Amino acid sequence: MYDVIIIGGGPAGLNAAMLLGRSRRKVIVMDSGKPRNRWAERMNGFLTSDGMNPREFIQKGRAELDKYGVELVDVVVKSATYTKGEFVVNDSNGKVYRSRKLLLATGLKDTLPELEGVEEMYGKSVHHCPYCDGWESRDKAIAVYGGPVHHGVGQALAMKNWSADVTLYTDAIDGLRREDIELLERNEVKIEQEKIARLEGENGMLRHIVLANGEKRPQQALFFSLGTEQQSDLGEQLGCEFTSDGVIRTKKLQHSNIPGLFVAGDAARDMQMVVVAAAEGAKAGVAINMELQQEDRK
Ligand SMILES: Cc1cc2nc3c(=O)[nH]c(=O)nc-3n(C[C@H](O)[C@H](O)[C@H](O)COP(=O)(O)OP(=O)(O)OC[C@H]3O[C@@H](n4cnc5c(N)ncnc54)[C@H](O)[C@@H]3O)c2cc1C
């Protein structure tokens, strides 16, 4: 019987494990090795670790847990249930684990544009988050890929913060509204409504967007925002409440609507960045320990 099972060994899960390990709790972290930013070479915006390779960040985090006796297992969790104050977790090898508290830190996955060439460029010159990668794209020829919702108008306007040269590509999905076109023109955002054939580049770096009519547009970075989904269905299995954005609704200190179940990081409701995920993990770690203290007090 563990005090706490943590599912997900990204920044949220590992930081929670650190606080709980330091609180002398019996903790296990179960992780399937797919952190959201595994596509990227650099992790930006985390004070003292700005620009660090995300894989190195995870390795360093795991190594730091060693001295606190935290168990780490590389495994996919298939199911989790809660009955009468006990969580029962099953991994994909059929092994069963039990705990008093459960932390879900299973993260999100991104919906990528369906464009030829996008996968090898994702995390290098194709990005979704300007706060993570806008600086590295500053003053470049930035393309914004519009999706069916709002056509990327807001993101195209936002990218003017980082470059004067911004073009919104609608990929021929519906038509832009007259007022959107006027707004973009007033803010000197270029508009391309032709269908995209493919992205062209080398070593993951975008060089051109090739249109269906054969024309090639020089572009050095592409930003998109097509939404996310939960990386695991464990929140649903456990009966968590979700927001309309598809993240798990959490209360103060990362409590969910299920007693003893906490959620931290991208899977939970808040801004999605490494430093925020790690901070939420720390908050959850302290809150879980406080609940255990209360329960054990004679
Ligand atoms: C391309 C890209 C670049 C990014 N760049 C930056 C950046 O520069 N700076 C920044 O602050 N943020 C960046 N982000 C965002 C950042 O990746 C996330 O905010 C952060 O990883 C969230 O941490 P997390 O611990 O919540 O989830 P994750 O890091 O996604 O970790 C979740 C973990 O849970 C595991 N897991 C999921 N389901 C299961 C299961 N069923 N069983 C076992 N394990 C499971 C996964 O394998 C994974 O290891 C970037 C994201 C992307 C996609």
C-alpha cells in the first residue's frame, strides 16, 4: 500500500514526488515516457533552466528523486478506480498497485495541422506556444496556420508581438469574415486563403509553404493553435469533472471532485507551461501530505 501513486512523470508528477518524498511518504511514480514537449530541443521560460533540453530536464529530475526513496516505474497505466478511500491502479503488464491518495499528472497531447512535413518540423520551426518559442522566432517570416475555429485570427494578431512579418494561412477552410479581414489588414497581417500543399524545409527548419496552386511562399516559422486532448482517459475513468476546454476541473491546491484524487500540470485547469506544471505538482504534493497528516492524527 503506497501513501501516494503519481501517474505521469513529467514536470508536474516529478515535482509532486519531490515534495512527497521529502515528506517521507511512500511514493511511486508511474510513467509511460511521453512528455508533451518531447518533440522540442529546448525548454524555454523556466528560470535557471532556460533553453535546457527537455529530456535532460526529466533525467535530472528523476535523478534528484533518488535520495528521497521515490520509486519510479516505466509503465503505461491502463485503469484506475476509487472505492472506500483506496485507489487501485492496474498497469499494462497486469500488475496491481494500491494507494491512499492518487495524483494524475498525465498531461495533454496537441492536435497537429494535417500538413505534409509538419511532424519533422514540430518543436523545431513549427510551434503552438508563442511564450515558449516566440523569442526564437523573433523578426522571422512567421506563418500562422488557421483552424476551423476563428481561423487563427487571434493568434496571427498576437504574433505581431514577435515579428512584423506575419501571414495568416487559412488553408482554404471556409472564408474569413469581412471584419476579420479588415482587422488583420489594419494590423498589417498578410492573408493567404489558398489551400496548402505541403511544408518544405531541411533538418526540421521550415523554408517554404508550398500552395496547392504550386506557388512557394518563403516562411521560417509556423505557429498554430488547434486544441488539445487529454493524454490518458484515467480522469474520465475516475469520474473527474472537466471544463469546456477538456481539462480536469481542479479546486484550490489541485483537489479534484473525487476525494483523495489530485490533478496537476497540463491535465488540470490552468496555463500550460513547464514552470506552471512543476509549481502545481509542488502544490499538490503539499496538499496531499497535509490530508494524510490530518487522517493519521490521533
Ligand atoms: C513542442 C512543444 C514545446 C514546448 N515547449 C515548451 C517550452 O519551451 N516551455 C514551457 O514552459 N513549456 C513548453 N511546452 C509545454 C510543456 O511541454 C507542458 O506544459 C509540460 O510538459 C506539462 O507538464 P506535465 O507534467 O503536466 O505533462 P507532461 O510533461 O506531458 O507529462 C505527462 C506524463 O504522463 C505520462 N502519462 C500519460 N498517460 C499515462 C498513463 N496512462 N500511464 C503512465 N504514464 C502516463 C506521459 O508519458 C508523460 O511522461 C511545450 C509543449 C510542446 C508540445
